[in-house]
Amino acid sequence: MTKTFLFLLPFLFTISQTFPATGAEPGFLQSVKRNPMKLRTEKLSHFRFYWHDIISGPNPTAVNIVQPPTNNKTTPTGFGMINMIDDPLTEKPEVGSKLLGRAQGFYGLASQEEVGLLMAMNFVFSTGKYNGSTLTILGRNPVFHKVREMPVIGGSGLFRFARGYVQASTHSFDLKTGDAVVEYNVHVMHY
Ligand SMILES: *[C@@H]1O[C@H](CO)[C@@H](O)[C@H](O)[C@H]1NC(C)=O
Ligand SMILES: *[C@@H]1O[C@H](CO)[C@@H](O)[C@H](O)[C@H]1NC(C)=O
């Protein structure tokens, strides 16, 4: 049985070559390695850290770069304002606790109904094996809601192909200065 099959093999091969109507033209189809990038199995990681948005004092980490045009109707929610940030990410709520990385990017006040931010930022990690790896967050942040969820839309370094979400909840907010400490819980799938 096996012998017969082996004997027929060259014959079958010839048929497929002489009838290109099957669509398999030479050079049209190539086999590729299953895992050319040697990716390991995808895993889910959970990170928790604190994001410090410091507006007051001599060393602010958030600066206003765009002011909305003066308009009585839109000022209550700050609609149209944009801040650029380079905010420290720390292990504990205290700003002096271990620095894990920074959140670099900007947020704009993008809602006329409530204080709702459009956030576009990269988490740049600076510790351990994640040193230099980044996660990119792009999402909506209605800051007075208890928990705000935003997508992780990608990453670099150890976070290549990353996807996931963050949940942000305010730890403290100083109404006078605008300084905020926000707890970030990050769930991310990566390799
Ligand atoms: C509305 O805007 C005008 C001019 O921009 C300003 O003079 C006035 O004080 C504003 N009113 C309020 C209530 O903010
Ligand atoms: C992180 O990487 C930078 C250079 O890429 C290096 O200077 C720094 O010492 C590293 N930090 C840690 C904690 O490994």
C-alpha cells in the first residue's frame, strides 16, 4: 500500500504541475516558518502603579500647551485645553516611592458635557527587564468617574504586539493646585 503510494508520488506531482488551473503557480505560494520571530506563548500581565500629575510648584510634570478660545459656554468643562505631560509612575502613592517609569504624552479636554479627557500617552518603563519598553494608551478619561477604562493600543520592546486596557482611579486630587495622584491597573497581553 505504502509502496504503491510512493510509486505514484512523482506521477501526482507531475499532474499538479501540468495543470496550473489549480491556482498553485510556481512562485505564487511559499511555505513560511511557523514562528519566524521565535515568539513565546502569549501571556497576560497585570501591573499596578501610581501616576503623578504635578501642575503646581517649581518642577511641574504637566504643562499647559493650549488654551481654549475664551467662550463662556465651554469654559465649565475646560473644553479645548491641552496639557503635555512627563509624569512619574511610582510603586506607591507617595511621589518619592520607587520610580518605575514615566507617562509621556498629552491629554486634552475633549468633552463639553463633563470633564472628559482624551489621553494619548506612552508608559516608558525604566526598571528591571522592562527598562526601555513602552506601552501606548489612547482613550477617554472622564476624570470624576470612580474608574475610567482606556485601551492599551500597542507597545514596544518586551511589549511588542501588546493589547489590553488600563483602569484609572483617582487616589488623591488637590482642588486648589490641580495636582493628582491616580492609581493605574494595567492588564496587557504580550509575549
Ligand atoms: C463672557 O465672556 C465675555 C467676553 O469674552 C466676558 O466679558 C464675560 O465676563 C464672560 N462672562 C462670564 C460669566 O464668564
Ligand atoms: C535602563 O537602560 C538605560 C539605557 O538604556 C541605562 O542607562 C539604565 O541604567 C537602565 N536602568 C536600569 C535600572 O536597568
